[in-house]
Amino acid sequence: MTQCTAPVRGHNSAAAAAACPACRYRYGRGYGYSSGYSSPSYPSYSSSTSSGSSSGSSGSRSSGTSRPRWSRTGSTVLYTSAQVQSLTPVREAVERVAVQQPDLRDCFLCHAWTDRQGAAKDLDDALKAAGVKTWFSELDLGLGVPMMRTIDRGLANSRIGLVLVTPNFIKGLPNQGVADKELSALLAGNRLVPIVHETTYDELRNVSPLLASRTGLDTKEDTMAQVADKIAELVKIWT
């Protein structure tokens, strides 16, 4: 009788099983026994890293390894694949609006009134430093103006709208009376970019599932300066 040549734990390769006089006909080309040996698993790789991975600069956060089609030649600004996917429809809207209304400001910044001297000012300063012409509600609107009116008026004068989502913003959102119908229309235009700061999209989803359905940028992934650089590339039409 033909005897199996495998060691106690079984054949350690497909070639060994195929060469065994007892096993080669048993397993055939589809060889896949369960005698205790398991092949090692290997990590899968993609063309871009996920957010949160280490970067080349000491102390800086990673912002991915992808470059979207709208990046300027020689740009060093990098994106995660998820950011490219979520920002691409916004860029397409920017290109359409730029042709129809070339004199609009780059963006307006909608934020909680209580953030006007904190996170909102920090972001506005970073955007201006990156060369973005902003419409900042701290300068253009007063206390008590409804958020939807802010967004409508801001979009009328700007290529895109930025919504700075902070704990203060989320806390005040239920009192703003934001109608799902109005928000749906604004989101359908692909001209709103949420920027989450010191909170999460899950927290936003608890009070506004519609606004949370549009992902944008997050200061857990990028610094304020990196966010501003990405917005600058998003709204500029290079000539």
C-alpha cells in the first residue's frame, strides 16, 4: 500500500502534497487539506494610505498619499482616498460656478456664534493665509441670524460654503430650525463642505443626519493649516 510521506503535521507546501504518492490523487489540482497546516496571511496594500498613518514631518499628522486632478503642478498637498471621493463633486460644482459667476468670493464660513473668536477665527485666519478669499459670518452677519439664511446668503456670494462643525455648533443646531427640505436642496448642489473640529460625524449625525451624510474634512486628520491648504486647492481655478 502506498504510504503518505507527510510529516505528523501534514504537508507544508502544495508541491510536497503533489509529489506525495498517497496524496497527489486525493487532493489533485485543487489541493486544500485541513491537516493542521495553515498558510501564512499577508496584509493587503492599496495605492493610498489611510488617514492617521505616520508622515515624513516630525509631529505632523498624515493627510494621505493621493493627489486629486485639481492639484496644482508641484503641489505637496496630499489627500486620503476618502477625501478625494467626497470633494470631487464639490470641485465639479466649483468649476461650473466659476464659469457662470467668475467674480464670486472663494468660500463663506458658517459657524456657531460662540466660536467666532476661537476655532472659527483660527480657520478663517488659516484660509486667508492660504490665499482664500473668505466670507466670514463674524464680519458679515450679526448675532441671531438663522443658519439657513447664513448659508443661502453665503452661497449667493461664494463658490462654496464651509460649515465648521464643533461641539458648540452641534449644541445650537436643534435651535436653528434647519428644515430637511432646505438642507437637502443645498447638499444636492454639492457646494457645502463640513469641517469637523473637536467632535465627530457620529455626534453630528445625532442632530442632523442630512448634514452628516456629506463628509468633508476633519481636524483629527489634518491641522487647520492643512485643511486651509486643501480648501485653497479646491476653490482655485488655476490658469
